[in-house]
Amino acid sequence: MTNRVFWYTMPPGAKTREGYRAMEKTIGRKLIAERAGVSMRTVTRVLQGDKLVAEQTRLRVLEVVDELGYTRNKIAGNLSRNKNSNFVVVLVPDMSNYYYLEIFDYLTKFFEKYDYIVSICRINENNLFKTFDTMLENRVSVIINLGFFPINEEYLKKINSAKIKIIHPGVGTDPVPINIDYSAAMEEAFCSFLGRGLKKFKFVCGGGKNFLEDGRIHCFLQLLDKYGLEKNENSIIWGDYPASNAMETGETAVKKIYQTEEPDVIFFLTDAMAFGGMQFLTKIGKKIGEDISVIGFDNTLMSKFCVPPLSTIDSSTEIEIQRYITYILDKNLNNDTIVSKFIKRASSV
């Protein structure tokens, strides 16, 4: 057995390892004040960045802070001043959906230069209220609800009372409404298929019929009517998303379609659902882009790098995220309609 030797420096006053452990439990502002020869109030002012503290005093306090290895408890400090913590929490229904992960990644990178910490939390029907209780108890600063579970009036009242900003509450007025116009992009996609003689169109929603008013589905049904294409109860493929993850949902939906017919074109509610559907199509020997055309939504980074690259409807996720950031930072918000774009790639040549 290899012997490992650990070198460490004990703080002054900790003559033994036991002494160090005892100090580790008791280091606080009182001890800092005693070592620096100042009041606890002065220590608090230094740690809060009060510029009115004399420079010599400030340096002496910070020297003791470094010497003792003290780390400020910012959450406790905020709450003592009746302020919320600096956490932005993003609630998502499905961690496998790249759309949500890209939003989280963008927010994290942006807020590196601000005093916010971004965290992500998966919510479902079973943990929804427990999650909100935890966020209320910890006084998070912002909640971005990207799940499909509306916050009821009781919890919205609690959230507002705790002075927590919330985006997409599901009830009441949304402070950051996101309106997307899919019509031009989807019609461009339709026309490209109709020009090749393709007529059998399907839309994989993957979720329940509460999605019926979703702009993507609404636009799809309108275009079927406009171009005289077949429209029946099987034109939209429903499912249990987000109980199942997006990719499994897409795969299951395509299996269901091919039990009775072979379409020319399949639209998927998200890119992630399309990835699952494409895997099944490849498994049954279909050449994507030739035997069947596939279209996703969101234009996630993965859509460009999957095989074949996925055609998708780009709804400008970056603009959406910028609006969240604008609201969080209390700047003037632009609520203009976002116009989506058709990104044509090999999956729909």
C-alpha cells in the first residue's frame, strides 16, 4: 500500500489537527473581529464592500479573513437584509431535450459577468409543489418555468409575496410573453415538399391534446387546409411527453405511424423528438431525405451535427433568452413577435 503524505498549513492558534477542526466549526465574524481588533459591524461592512470603511481597516480585516480561510455566507447575508439569493432557477420537463440545455448554457455564460448563479431543475407532476416549496424557502431570485405545468394561483401568490421574479407562470400575466410566427417558415417547407410531389404529411406532437393550440400544430393544420392535403384524426400523433423523454417519444410516434401507413414528410414538435424518430427510420431501412423527409423545431446545435443533418424551423432561441435576461436585469423589454425561419438540410432534400 502506498503511503500518502498530506501537507497543510494550520491557521494561527490551531496547534493540532483537533484544534484546527475545532476552529473550523467556530470561524465567523466574531472571531474575525477579535483578530482584527474591530467591531463585528465593521467586519460586516468590509465583507459587504462598504467603500466608506477606512482603507487600512479594510485591509486588516481582509488579511484576517484570508488567514482564517473564512468564506462569506452570501445567502444568509442577503436574507438578513430581506433580499433574495442570487439564484436563477430554470425549470424544465426533460433534461434530454437539447433546447433546454442550450438555454441553460447561454444563461450560464451570460451571467458569469453578473452576480447570479444559474441552476436547472427537472420538474414533473410528482415533484412540482415540493420544488416550488424549496425555491420559496431558499428565496431564489428568478424562476424561469419552461415546463408544461402551470403554477397555480396559490403558489403564484406566494412567489410574488417573496419578491421572486417569475417568467412563464402559466396563470396570470406573463412578464416575458414570447410570441412566435411560424407561418412563413412552415409554408416555405410545405412548398418545397409539394414541389417534389410529396403529399402525405404527419406531425409528431408527442404530448397530449393540451398542445392543440400550440402555434406549430395550429399552423400545420392550417397549411393542410390551404393546400388541400388530407387531414384526419391521425394527422397529429399524440403521446405522453414529457412523461417519456423527447427522443423516446419521437421513436415511439414513428413506430405508431408505420404500423398503418408510410408518410412522405414528418414534422416533429422538437429537434430532440426528430432525433428519436430518425433513429427508428434508419433502423427500418428508410433513407432520410430520400424515402422520407424529416423536419424538427428549435434549430439546436445538435441538429446541424446529427446524421443526416436535420432540417428545422429556427425560432430564434437566442432572442428568447435575451428577453429573459433583459427582464431579469430590469431593462426595457421588447415583446415584438419573433419570426421563425426554415433551415433546410439533408434530412429534407
